[in-house]
Amino acid sequence: MDVLYGHTEAVRTVFLLASAKLIFTSGYDSIVRMWNMEDGLSIASSRPLGCTIRAVAADTRLLVAGGTDGFIQCWRAVEALPHFFELRGSQNQNTEFRLWEHEGPITSLSLDISRIYSGSWDMTVRLWDRYSLKCINVLRHGDWVWGLVPHDTTVASTSGSDVYVWDTSSGTLLTFIPDAHVGNTYSLARSHSGDFLFTGGEDGAVHMYEIINYCNETIAVQVATWIPHSGPVHSLAFEFPVARFSF
């Protein structure tokens, strides 16, 4: 097991870009670091961004990091770079820029082919067009947003102890799971097909829900529960393909 050394304060977020064999980390020192997944060596680091970074997401075209000051720091990939992103800073505003609209700390980020998804303690999930960089929808919740995971034309999110599943085109709430956990529901993961949703919470439990579309309605049915931890579950992740289950 490798240990990655470089941050000077606690790490709050880790993102694995497996297709490029890269790891991105950040936290209280406000610096985003990029690591080689195979040898564990640091490749590059950003300048200090001025606040705690709680969320990072990336693909081979875009890297985003969310701060407690409510901004989303963005880096577009530079074609000539073998590791895609010029983290140290660029004079080109088309390569490095910030998105502002949230009114609270960013807690979660995700990307798909056309959108950026951001969740915040301002009780919203915002959907951004990744080409125009405009906010195209705001999904309002009843409490702080802790996690989100998009799939196809939907996005699931956690707010307080509750779980929401939204239609991303219309902003319509498709299904709602009240009090999924005792305390906050901190983390989400979704199967590759989108049919199964996993939640982790303050109570140390992991729940598995089947998302069923029936007669033009979407329902979530709890099908399994594990309690593997004695403390809160702050993160969940899937590795594809999953050998033991057929999703």
C-alpha cells in the first residue's frame, strides 16, 4: 500500500481518474494535487486556492474543485500536456477559470459529457452547461446537500438525512427517500446501470435501494443494509465491472 505525502494539512477529498491513471487530492491546505496512480509520485500541484477544498471531479477534458468560499475552480485540459491539466496556473482564462453562483460551501461535484453538477450547503444542486459555463438548472433541497451522483438523465442527491432523485432535463423530483439514515446521509454511489443506489450515513450504515420505473413513476425500494462501521460513512465508490453482482 502506498502513502501519498505532500499535503500540509488534512485531506478532505480524493478523486481517481482511472482511465488516465491519475489521482487528485485536496483539503484544508487549499491546494489541488495530481498524483501518478501507479508509482504514487506527485506530478503537479495548484497554487493555494484560498479556502478548504471539499470536492474534486475530473475527466480527461475538465478538472473541477469546489471550495468552502462557494466557487468552482475549473481547469480545461491542455492538448500538449501528457497529464492534461496545467495546475500551476495559466494566463489563459479559457484554460483556468472560476464559476460563482453558490451561496455556501461546495460539498460535492460530478461531471458527465455535457454538464457539471455541484452540491452545496446553500441547499441546492446546480447543473452547469460545461460548454457555455452557464447554470442551466437549480434543484432546491430542504437541508444542506452532502452528496450527488448523476446517471443518464437523472441525478441523485442527499440533503440532511434524505435522498432525492431528479430528472435533469425538467428539474422534476422523481422520487424521495425520507430519513434514509439516522442523522445525515453523507454519501452516494450508483451502479453502472443506474438501477441500484447505495447510501452511507452518519449512523455507520450502508443501504442499497433498487430504483424502479413503473407506470410512469419512479420508486426506490430498500433491498439491503450493511452496518460495517462504528462511525459515519463519508464516502462510497464503485469499481466496474462488479464481479459478484449483475447490475
